[in-house]
Amino acid sequence: MKTNFRKIASLLAISTFFFSCNNEPVVENESNESSYLSSDKIELAKYIANSIKSSNGINLFSNEKFKDQNEVLLTEVFNSLNMKNNEEFISTEIRKEGILECFVYNQEKMSSNFLNDLQILFVPIDDNVEKLEGVDINGNKIIVDALKPSDKPMLFIDQHGKFEFQKNMNSFNDELKKRGYDYKLTDNVANKSTAVDFNKIDSIKLSDVEEPWFKGNPEIYAIVFNFDKNFNDPSVPPLRVLQMPYIKKKNVLYTPEQPFVFWNEHTRNAATMIIMEEDSGFDYATVINIVIKAIGTGVTIGTGDVVWTPFVVNTVTSVLDAIKGNWSKDSDDEIDQYYIIRKQNVNQLKKGASNNASITYSFETL
């Protein structure tokens, strides 16, 4: 019952006119064979465009909840626009891909022409695409240059953003629990009379968040390794996974006071942290296998930095190589690594090994 709104092939002759250095959209034609949009996504985008146009949605998109490209569940937009019959436009295939959410790009360009200029685009899985696809406010399918930021207001529909990231991080920790690797303070540590020693991140800044402009805010997380001489003891968990949802922009200093190393869980007085940016296609069971296998080779190492440091560097390298390998269609991006973190206060910004992250941290006892 859905109508095909695609432009007829004769529009090809004028499509070049629409594509200019100002990132004007190109009206798409029927011969496009490399489209990353399925027909059901095109129909969903057209439905959203028509609902925005008929409901004068400018008041919705000027809302504070969209500020700074903040992600909003698409169901919120549906409800705000009174889009009652949206279910027929969300196919089973779309649902399988991830949680539908959206963000507004160039929200500050609100004007009387906002709705006329608004483009509804789907975020591609691949960071390295050269074109973005979607529809204009009239439902015409368009392509937009992905290689440089647009000056048009855009509503991006994403299925691999903040809400999917949160779900995936929960899956990651659930997988750890299933294997018995989740962090649990022992009964005596959990007892109120026992002190808990930990390091917390006081401030952090990233020079690059490894996220292209058309994917909105990054999804940053960290894996903290527990290199331990008793690794094979099942009571000693090997790793902790931390979300860092507060990191949204590069070159911004964030002050989260986030605990990240709990020393009661370690028998060595040092730990290692890898900071990553999550993309789609993340296979948590595989990542856990990679980390456990890599760290497990360390059970026979000696003491002291002379022996320990080369092992840590080699382990982190093998983990990163595997995480960024062929098992993931759109593998996670490496942000930085801190090979050795100790019980101490670091009051001046300390760069990671890749010179991308800078952090200060402190040791506390509660």
C-alpha cells in the first residue's frame, strides 16, 4: 500500500545543478545502485517529513532537548507530532537494526525558512561514506555530501546512537556476569567497617572523539584491565567496562569525578585502561574473549616494571588489533591507552600513549 515517491529517471539531467559547494542536496534518481537506504527506511523518512510539514514542527525542533545534538527517542517525536499511525512505517527489519532515535544538526540555524530547508537523513553505519541519504521536507529523496559539514538544518535518524549504546553496554556487563567476570566487592570489602580504595577520573579531555559530524555525539567507553598474578583464580575478575556518556565534544574539559579503578579488586598496585569510541556491529562476547585471552597470558610474569611494562604494551596492542579487526563491520575506534595507572594523585593533565586523551585522577579511600 505504500507509494513509491522516487523521482523519475529524467531528473538525472538536472541533479548536478542541485549539488554545489554549499552542500546543496542532489535529487536522487532510480539508477542509484549503491544506496545504503532500504525502501522501508525511505518510506519512514517520507512519513516523518510529511508529518513535520503538516504539523509545523519548528516548535518541536527548537526545543531545549535537542540542544547540542542531544539524542531523543524517535517515539518522542512521534508523540509530539501526534503521529498515530507510525507503526506501519517501521518494518521488522528496521526494528532489528537498533533503537530508533534522532538528533538535530544545525539547530542554531532556526529561521522562518527552517522547515523549507530541513532535511531528514539516516545516519549510515560506515564512518567513511562519501554521501548521506534521506529526503527533503517534500519527500523527495536526496543525497548530501558527507565529506564536509552541511550548513542546512538536518534531522538525523540514528539506530546506533546513545540509546543503543546504553543497551549494548548493559549487554556487555551482562555477558561479564554470565561468565563470572563482573566486579563484586567481597563480603568483607562490602562490609561498612572495611575501607574501599579507588582512583577516580577528576578531569578528562579528548583531542579527537573519532566521530564524524553526521553521527552526532560520540559513545565513549573504557575497558580497565586488571593485570593480576592470580588471574586464573575465579575470584579475581579481569576487567571493568565504564561508560563515559558525558563526553560529547573534542577539546572540552569534562570533570566527572568518575571512579574507574577499585584497588580492593587487584593484587597488583597498577592497572591499565583503554578508551574507545563505540560504533555499530559490536560483538561483546568476542571482545570479552579477546581481552581474557590476552590478559590470561600474563599469569606467569614476574614483578617490577622492567618485566611488566612490555607485557602490558603487547597485551593492549593485541586487544586493540583484535577489536578493530575484521569480525566487526564497523569496528570501534581507538581513542587512547594508559598502560600503567597507579595509586596516586595526578593533578596535571596526563596524556595517554596515543596523545589523544588527557586526564587527571586521584586516589581516595572511603
